[in-house]
Amino acid sequence: MDIKQIKSLVQLMVENDLTRIELREADTHILLRRGHPTIVAPHSGALPTAPVPAASPAAAPEVTAPAKAAEPDEHYIKSPMVGTFYAASDPESRPFATVGDTVAPDTVVCLVEAMKVFNEIKAEVTGRVTKVLVKNAQAVEFDQPLFAVAVA
């Protein structure tokens, strides 16, 4: 198994809304689960997993229920990828963006971790954060709304 094969399996899972794929090939066993960042390869040892940082209550942003549709002057900041949402750079830090914060297009509002790479997500609009739609350390999907922003 190489990384391209694993990426294609992950894409297959997303496209078909699968939560689990398990493969055995020779002496390699791979188990992929969406929503749980776990890749198991006990026989080959080729794919070690790293621990997921624990969410700190102090770093948890205010979370509101997701809206069905954005208000006319409201814009959703959406996840550009499948991964894990982090509100802050580490559990002891203040969240990048909380309800009431003013953001500009270059303002980093969160991190989305995918395949052990932490990607900065920018607001891309000017406005005020009105809703945080996901919890810290929550798995997110491609194009899933993360924040609602009242556009200025």
C-alpha cells in the first residue's frame, strides 16, 4: 500500500458516504474509519498514528446549532477539505475566532488537520463572526460550514 492508494480509498469513502473500509493485502491490514482518525497496520508497522490533541474546555468556542440557510448578509466559512477542526493552535491558546470577533479576508479562523498536516483556514471575507458551527477536535467534511459571518 502506498499513500496514493490510501488517498484514493479516503476519496471513495467520502464520495460514497462510507464510515469504514477494511483491507487485507498479504501481511498488511488497513482499517480506515471516517470520524475517527485511526489507520491500523499492525503487521507492517508502516503507518503509525499520532495521538490527537485533547480538547481543552478553556479553548472551546461557543457552538450554536447549524442554520439551514445563511441570512442574506451572512456568509459561511466552509472547510476546504476533510479533516479535524481545531479552534486554536494548542489546547492552552485562545481560539482563533469566537462569536463577536471581527474578521478580515486574511484572518486565520481555525486549523483543519488532514493527514498530519495542519492547514490554516482564513475568513476570506470582512465581517463579524455570528456563529461557530463545529466543536473543537470535531471531524469535518469537505465544504462543511464552520463559521457564519455577518458580512460588513
